[in-house]
Amino acid sequence: MIDCTVRTEMAVGTASEAMPPRRSERGISARDGFSLIEVAIALAIVGIVTALTLPNITRYMENARGRAAAKSVADAFNFARAQAIRTGNNHVVFFAAGGAGDTAGNALEADDGRPVPILVLNDGRPGSADQNCEIDAGEERFTFEAQTGVGWGHNSAPATEQAPDDMSVTSIPASGSSFFEPDGATAATWVQFRPDGVPVAIDDACDAGRTGSGGGTIYLWTENRDYAVTLAPLGGVRVHVWNSLTGAWTS
């Protein structure tokens, strides 16, 4: 009799443990989806966050394009100098500042005909027949891509505040280029690197100036920031950024 009772209690206990309480018995109510109020609140939060971050993202992208454009100018100078030394050929850097082309007015274009802002030309050995400071068919050339929202000249920086190591001008030229031809008076948008790596001024007849005549600065602007890339008379390159808070150029 005792053994039977024990077996019955154990069986009941086992059955009770095998059947978990239903959700309604645990006091949990389930519902599907979101209410219109919750959706509206979520959308409002997303809108506020977007409104706060979008200007920062836009400014970041603008600054990135400005830095990339300034780097392209500096890279063009350094690349042309290195190539001139390596090959023993004159290399000319042309800038499409103000829509300019080469010394003969030929447009600066990539191999597929796209306009480009910067072109480095391998112009051949000094004194050779094809060394004329013009883009001739078959000559080796290297191009740099344009950046959206970047222009030649200045925007934030006052015209009277040229880059600190730009000794060629007393104010920022509207074209964005402070390079000159050998006469020191005619504005140019190009500079030639000799086989020794020294930049010199050239005119549209490809006559080269003396040592020290090739210094100048290329000025670039974005909506909120200006850049100045200076080529020293002996070939050094420095990049400056206009700081509107301090009202000065910084390196």
C-alpha cells in the first residue's frame, strides 16, 4: 500500500514537471508590430540625427576633395622633378588654371580626350627637335584627375594674403597661378623641370629662364577652405591651408 502511494505521487510530480505553464499563466502578453506613434517617434529621431550630422559629412567630403586636389598639385611637381632627373629629359607641368592649356594653347586632356586640370609632359632631351614645350602626338604625358567643388584661385583667403613662401607676388592672382614667364612680368600656368631637377620659367616660345626663375604657387579654393601649393625656386614643395579662424596660412 505504501509503495503504491509513493509511485502515484512520483507519477503526478513527473507529469507536472513535464508540462510548463502557458504564456498566459506566466502573466506575459504578446503583441505583433509597432504602433503608429512608435513609428513616428523613430522617424523623428532619425530626422533629427540626419539633420545634425549631414552638414558635418558634407564638410568632411568637401575638405577631403580639397586635400586631394592640393595633393595632386604637389604630386605633379614632385613627380615631374623625379622624372626629369631619372630620364635626363625636360618635363613640363601644365595647369588648366582659368582654362589655360600648354604654351601653344592646346587643351590639357587625358588619352581618352577627357579634360584634366594637371598634365605633366615628357618634352624630350634639352635642345632636341621635339623639345618645344608643346603637347605633341606620341609624347609621354601623365595626367591628374579633377576634384568636384574645387576651383583655381581663392575664396576664403583675402586676395592680399598670399602664401607665406610665395615671393613671386604680393597678392593672390585671380587665375590661381603665381608662376611667370622668364621676363618676370607675363603670367604663366606652367613650369619646366630641367634634367638636374631644378624648375625654371619658360615662355610660349619654350625659351627657359635662369636658375631660380621657376618658383611659384598654385592656389585652390573650396567652399569653406583654401589651399596654396608652393614650389620653391630649387624644387621644394610646401602645402598651406587657410585658417579662417586665425586669418593666416598654416602648413
